[in-house]
Amino acid sequence: MNTFRRIPIMSLAVAGLIAGGLMLSSLHGQQAGLAPNPSGTWIQTITLKGEAPFQGLVTFNADGTVTDTDQADAAPPDIASPGHGVWLYGGQNTVHIRLEKFLFLAGGSGTPDGTNLSIGTVTIKDSDNFQANGVVEVFSNTGQQVLTIPFTSVGKRMTLSN
């Protein structure tokens, strides 16, 4: 695995965080009633430390799950699957996220090349805007962490008018 490469990450990035081992099904009813509600699809601009910004989409579902995709997902030497993960309301207008993507060598071989884990905190600024920060951790096929990169993201809720 080449550790000096452009890393596909969550759109949030958006983006992602603590909820890995939590039983979100028991929190579903609590999350739905807390404001602000991140549920919906957001267009975001993601910046990895030391890299040029790129665009992504992230969708927060009312059940505490989240999916994402971004422009870096198709950047060689690896391509990435869409991100799948979870979110949890954190109080103070924040949600915590955790997203994972599978990495594959580019060039048509489809050879697995590890995983990409994004963990972060999203601060809902108002009903249509968020800011996020966190880290992207890249793991080899053997599970060894080979890279950690900080990220920031800003997002705008997708509506019929934008």
C-alpha cells in the first residue's frame, strides 16, 4: 500500500466517530426528537491537510446511519467504495460520525488494498449549514494503520432549489 497518495475519504465528510460499538437501535427514538436534525443529503467541500479541497455528498438517515461518496473516491492509486457508517447526536449542535470505505487498487484489477476509516464531529451551524473536522485513518489489508490525515469540511443541505 502506497502511503504517499491521495486518500479517498468521507464526504463529510463530512464528515465522521464514536458510534462504532453503540447500540443505535435503542437510541433511534431519542435521536429523532433532538434538534438540530442532520437528516438529509448535504453537499460538502472536504479538505485533507496539505491537499486541495474536493466535493462530496453525505446523507444522514433518521435511523442513525450515514452514507457518503466524494470526488477522491476515484483517485489512483486506489479507488474506494461508497462510505457507510453511523452518526450519534452529541449535544451542543453536534453529531459524531464514523464512516468506513473499502479500498481497491486502481487500474481495473479490483484487488483489495485496505480500508479507510473517517471519524469526526459535525457542528450544525443552522438548518442548512455544517462544519466538520476529524481524521481519516488508512489501514492495510492486514489491519495495520498506515496513515492518519486530519480533515475539515463544510456542508450545505441539498434542497430542490440548489
